[in-house]
Amino acid sequence: MSVLGIDIGGSGIKGAIVNTKTGELLSERHRIATPKPATPEAVAKVVKEMIQHFKWKKEVGCSFPTTIVDGKCIHSGNLSPKWLNVKVDKLFKKECKLPFYISNDADLAGLAEVSLGVAKKEKGVVIVVTIGTGIGSGMFYKGKLIPNLEVGKMLHTNGEIIEFYTADSVRKKEGLKLEEWAKRFDVLLEYIRVVFTPSLIVLGGGISKKYDDFKKHLTTDVPVKVAEFRNNAGIIGAAMYAKKMSK
């Protein structure tokens, strides 16, 4: 089945038509810069532009970078404070005149990886960590999603929210060398190991492409794998979620 998946991020909004059985992209991926400021109205207009680009007429899956419960933002995330308590599915449906199925971006990236990717055969606890503007996370046990895990909101020992210390946007903003950033990220992996005892950690987001360059700086003894679908995992998982929820 082909479904349009859209992945909304802090720097870019990406979409593609997906074969939900295989995870294959059936179209070229299209990317539009996330508007600044990324208010609900501004992002909805970009989503409509994405729909028009693909000439799409059916249900849409969408991964969103904050905690989502029943289509509603219960945390403002890193886009704009104005997203708090917004029903994202209703907002996008009103703008685009199509049904939308919305969930957390890391949860949906994890759905793709657990169903079709590197974690497909893993039966224990799998933690998916997406590294970008913020830190996203998804948790799976025996292949089943435990929604809305937010490891990025944990506190570092210095009292700082840990995603403000370890996100890729922080690496860029502070001009950190990859080794410097990796040692910070290693702190987060240690928290994950201690708190959740995962059997596998899956890394996604743009910087995961550099894993071979920074893995030597990580000390965790938990197996770590890069997402098979790389930066497309959110798109693929969103399409799979829409197929599942629209039945």
C-alpha cells in the first residue's frame, strides 16, 4: 500500500510516498525548510505545500517532534511555544482537507526500524534515539511501542535538560568537535543503560551518518546500531502509522 509520510523537524519538513510493506520510497524525497518562527499556522501552510507537491488525495501519516497524545501536543517541543495543546491532526486536516494521523517522530522512526529495519528481530527492550534540533526517543518491548518516552527531557548532573547539552543543534551552535560532542552524547547513553537496561540502542537523525567517526568515543556496552532507514525512518514510520490507524 502506498501512503504519503511527512516528517516535521526543527530545520526541515520532509515527505515521500512510501510502500508500507517494504519501506521503499516510491517517490523522490521532497524537503521544505521549516518556517521561522515555526508557528502552527506557518507549519500547516508548508504541510499543505507538501501535499500539493505530491498531488496527494488520501490519508497522510505525519511524525511530529514533540509528545503527542491522541493527535494533541502536550509539550511545546522545539518548534514554537504556540504548539502546546494544539490538535495537530485537526489543524492539518482543516488546512489540507485530508485525514492526518500524527504521532511522535522518534516513536514513528522506531516503528519503521522495529518493523522493517535493524531492530526487526530484537525481542528485548529497544531504545531509538533521534539526534537533531533536540533529542527524540522511542521505546519498544518485544516489538511493541511504549509511547512518548522523552529521554531528552531528563536532567544532566549539572541540572541542565540533557538535550540542551547533547543535541546536534548544540554541537553546531557551540562549534564542538565531533569527539567533544560524542563524549557528551555518551553521558546520555549511560543514563539510558542504567534506567532502561535496553538490549539495543538505535541511532537516527542526520548525525547518525557520522557514527563510524564517533563510535570510538562511546563507552556503553549496550549494542548500538544506526537506523537502517537513516534520515528517512520518520517518513517511513509515519506512512506505516497512517496505514495502521486508518483501517
